[in-house]
Amino acid sequence: MTKEALGPDGLPGHDYFLDAVNHIDEAVTNKTIALGAAKGIVYSLVETLGAMVGDPDLPEHLKSGYMGALDMAVELESKLMK
């Protein structure tokens, strides 16, 4: 199965953000990324997803998927700050 870069609405699917969060989490666990770099990337993901979720024109089906990815990113951000 191949993933489309953007959906028909021109936005990336929430699975891309979930994959990014999981990839950073694994890289931190395996110590294949500097902690500061991981924090910066996760911060950017949280900010991006927060802006997307806050968009009043975002369709509800996308909003719920992005909210799940945002929740995971916030959890990872908290884990990295410890």
C-alpha cells in the first residue's frame, strides 16, 4: 500500500504526523538522534498540528485525526522534557 503525499483536499493525512511522532520516539529510544534535535522536531510538530486543529475551516474528519496525532506529540514532548 502506498501513501499519497496529500489528500484530495491538499492536506497531509494524520498518519504522516503519527509516523513522524513514532519515528522520533524510536530514534530517542535507540539514541540515534540528539535529544535537543528531537525536542525541536516535536515542538514543531505540536505547533503545526495545533495550528491545523485550530483552523475553523478544517473538515471535522481531518480535525479528529489531527487531534489524535497532536495528543501523541504532546505526550512525547512531555516525555522528552523529563
